[in-house]
Amino acid sequence: MNNQKTSEIPPQQMSLNTRFKFRCHKGVKCFTDCCRGIDIMLTPYDILTMRRKLDLTSEEFLAVFTEPRILEKADMPVVTLKLLDDERNSCPFVEDKDGCVIYEDRPTTCRYYPIGVGALSYSGEQGDKDEFFFTVKEAHCLGFEEDKEWTVAEWRQDQGIDLRDAVNEGWMDLMVRKKSLPASMKLSEESKKIFFMVCYNIDKFRDFVFNSSFLKRYDIPEDRVADIREDDVKLLQFGFEWLKATLFYAGQENFQAKKS
């Protein structure tokens, strides 16, 4: 979560076992201040859960609550949360008194806060990243003055981050993999559109898989087809695998063309 207010990010690296003190609740004077003037990139799983909470299609959710961006270093399309046009550039889901009205389905970035995550290196294999954590200490935040102590691992579990990171792993792998390529290796505009559809518009991707020649072109086991037909999360993760095979020519053994 990037906040437009002055922030201090200590240089120290934290592991999953590093301890820190933090607690956010209605009793702290800065309650909901971190929900204003923010820049939140939404993950594919965020969109799945948020649009379901609001009973919207992917298309509707994207049109009302998101803004498309290009992630500069990766040159890949992403979406960010569209803020209200008020004096504080507020999150559309925050209320002064009660806080987040979709708290159980809040974005992954909000769940991580006040922890940030980074990677020192990337070897090219999914999951094989030199990952570290750090605290994001913003000038207005009084949560660090509270007595509640956590390890980074405990915080992640309490906030439901582990599940979300597991679902989004394939998406993160695609983003980091693209960043690791030479700048001269760019995706075509058509490839970017396909990436956007798979990652953010699950309804359109489902239509693409089941109402086009897609299943006629690839030899996909029947049980896998049944799984992705019934489960949005499995369809999303299937999409990540397909993107990896088609965009980066890796993992093609999972997407063999059908023999004529």
C-alpha cells in the first residue's frame, strides 16, 4: 500500500520469525487514515472475492471500482482501486466510524499493512525467490504504539494472507518472470489483452475457455475441465498456467495440442 503522506520504511529486513508491535482498532486516533490517499494494486484473487461480495460480474466490478495501469518495470497490465473524488481521496469502501465495509473481503495489500514484502533476487523458477519483509511506518500511524506483539508469520496467518498468496502465486510468478527478462523483450498488445482477461476478468476468461475452440485445441484431462468449470479459483490458477506456457514458452507439457 503506497500512501501519499510522508512514510518511513526502515532498511532492516525481517523474516517470518521477526517480532513487531502493532494493532489497529477503532480506539486509535488515526483509525481509517491509512484508507485515504492510497494506491492499491488489486490482485486477481482480490477481484474474485470483492466482486462476489458485491454481487457484481467481473466486468461490472472492473468498470466501477478499478483503474487500468501498466506496471512500468514489467510492462504488464494491472488494475488499481479507484478512489472517491473527495477531499481525502478515500477508498470507496471505508466509513469514518465503522472502517472497512467489506473487511472480510478486503484486498491483499490492506491485509499485509503495515508489513511490506520484497525480493532480493529471482532465479526464474516459481517460488524460488529470496523474499524478505519490512515494516511500513507512516507518519500518521499510531498502531505501532499499541502493545500487541506478532511475528510476521503470525500476522500473515491472522490476516488471511497465506491463502491469498497461495492463490496469487502463479500471477506473481508471471509478473516477476517478465521483470527478469531484457527490456527489449516486450509482449504484444494482444498478449497484454489476453493477460488482462485471464487475470482480472474471470467471467470473460470462462467464456473464452468453454464457448470457443479452446478445449478443442488443447488436450486437457476431463477431470481438470470439470474442476475449472465449477471453481473460479481453479479456473484462475489454470489461467496462470496457460499464460506461463503461452507467453514464456515454459510448462508447455501441460498444454499439448490435440492430435488431429
